[in-house]
Amino acid sequence: MSPQCSKCGSDMQEGFLLEKGDGGVLSQQAWVTGKPEKSLLTGLRLKGMHVYDVRTFRCTRCSYLESYASEPSVCY
Ligand SMILES: [Zn+2]
């Protein structure tokens, strides 16, 4: 079930935020618990952290975006 827009009360459409990386590599954004720690190998250290898929809803009327990190978490 889609949520209602908190700004104007209209229906919201489900989607996700796309990360457009170098060389046309596409990936989905995620939400991670805690503060970012830099890693030489991977850019950011994710060991022992919980990573959630983010669902973002877009209002069909005013274009407002609202995100939910409610998908099952992955522990690296
Ligand atoms: Zn709206």
C-alpha cells in the first residue's frame, strides 16, 4: 500500500534513488547505521554494520520525495 504525501495528502508512487557511478555503473542507494568510516580498499568500511535497502516514494501531485529504510537488513 502506498503512503499519502505528508505535504499535500495525494497518492505517492513507489521507486528508488539511483546511484549513477563511473562507466555507466548503476546501483541503488542504501541506508547504513552509525557514522561512515573510511576504508582504503572499498572507500567505506561496512563490516559489522546493518545496511537497509531504501524505498523512496514520490508524490504524484507536488513531487515531494519520502524515503523508507524498512527492507530486511544485511549485516556485512
Ligand atoms: Zn504532495
